[in-house]
Amino acid sequence: MRAVAKYIRMSPRKVRLVADLVRGRDVPEALVMLRFLPKAAARPVEKAIRSAVANAEDTYGLSPEDLYVASITADEGPTLKRGQPGPRGRFKPILKRSTHITVMLGER
């Protein structure tokens, strides 16, 4: 009962703030929290949890009410290295980070 959302164009540090809020909570409670959380990272985390729930229902025939977020991690994905001209002809790097979100659900 796991799902992985890969190459999310958001810094892992920002996604971890949201992931820490829902870790260990029941699935329905976590989804309601994410729906009303005013952070951009809440959308991809919610999508990953919904995917894990769908996997659990399809594969094992489990009900979403019996599941909880056993573990959720936001690991670093590949970084796009871009740049911008700086003063005196210098190059100012801009790192566009990406994230892999892994959700594991458990049964209560």
C-alpha cells in the first residue's frame, strides 16, 4: 500500500513541512487537513495519498477508513541548474529543485 509521486517541481524542504503534518494520521483526517491547508505542497501530497488509497482498495480491497499514513517522505529529485546574469558579467545560479514523495499506508 504505497504510492510514489516523482519529479514534483517543488523544493523537498517545502514538501516536508506538509508531510510532517499528516504523518501518523488517519487517511480521512489527513485528506481533510490537506484540502484546507494554504500551502502549495498540499496538492501533490494529497494526490499521492489518494493514489496510495486507490492502490490499497484495488489490490487488497481495504476501506479508506481503516487506513492511516504510516510513513511519508519527501526525497530530493534531480535539480535543474539554470542561471541569470549577475553584476559585472557574472553568472548567478538558480537551482530549480524537484521532489519524490513516497507514501506508505498501514491498516489499523
